[in-house]
Amino acid sequence: MNDAIETPRLVLRPYVDGDAERILDIHSRLEVIRWLSNPPFVPMASLDEAHARMKEWRERDAEREHTVHLAIEPRETGVLAGGMGVTPLPGDPEGRYEVGWHLHPDAAGHGYASEAAVALLDTVFADGLDEVWCTMYPHNEPSARVAQRIGLTDLGIIPDRWYGGDSHIFHMTRQEWLGRDRD
């Protein structure tokens, strides 16, 4: 998927080289990266790393049909708020995918993650993705609220077969997504 997805307030678009400085700002913050991967949490340290990360995202997007990494850009500011993606779950022999998001702290609390997640899930489910998972650290309350707000099924804090340990896990099938109440 190389096209932008537009919502009333946001443009979800592929990353461009001009995003590197803001990506560095976002990914150099421990309060952001502590939710994105397993320890040790290593803050991004240079613009070269930001460019390399964008290149990695583009390559991963080209490898598998439903894999997508998109920048979240509010129309009002034009400043990159964060990122959104659908990516393969690591080591999953059945080829399952997960949805995730992250925001710069100055963009949190405006509903951008929820709006972006709904738009992206509408798109990937329309493109044929059968199901999506959402995994997060048990104490990642802001992301849990987003997952609940957009209607993902909360499976609770359970053993995580992809990342290890316990995670707060959510799930949604295409059929459930298309049949959900949109109020």
C-alpha cells in the first residue's frame, strides 16, 4: 500500500525523507520507545538512524502484502504526530499480523491514534486481511484505551506467544470489524 489514507483530521501517508528529524525526536524518547519493543530500550541517536529506519520500513512493506508503516500527519499542523502500522507477528508460522501505533508526546491525547487505527483497519480489512492482533505491555494503559475505543476484542493479560512474557492482547477478525457498531 503506497497510497495515503485520509480522514477528516489526518493524512496517513508513507514516510518521506523530510520526516527524519521528527522520527529522530520521537524514537529518541524513552517514554515512547519503552512501549515499542523488548528491552534493552536504545534511543535513536542520529538522523542517519532515522533514515535507515524509514528504509527498513519501506523494505518490510514491499515484502508482504498487508505490511504497512504510515506516518500520522494532522491536517491542522502538518507536523508528523507519530506512526501507525500493520506488521507480521514475529515468528508466527501462520502469518498473522498485528496493528500498532505510537505518537510523539506532544501529539498524545487528541484522538489521533484512534482515528488513524480505524482508517488503517478499514483499509487493510477491505484489502483482504482476515484478522489482526494487537499486543502491548500489560501496563500500557494509553494503548489499551485506544484498542478498546476502536472496538478490538480484549482478550486480557495473557501469555504472549510472539514476544514472550505476559501481554495485554486484543484481536479482531475482518467479519467482526465489518459488522461492528460504528457509533
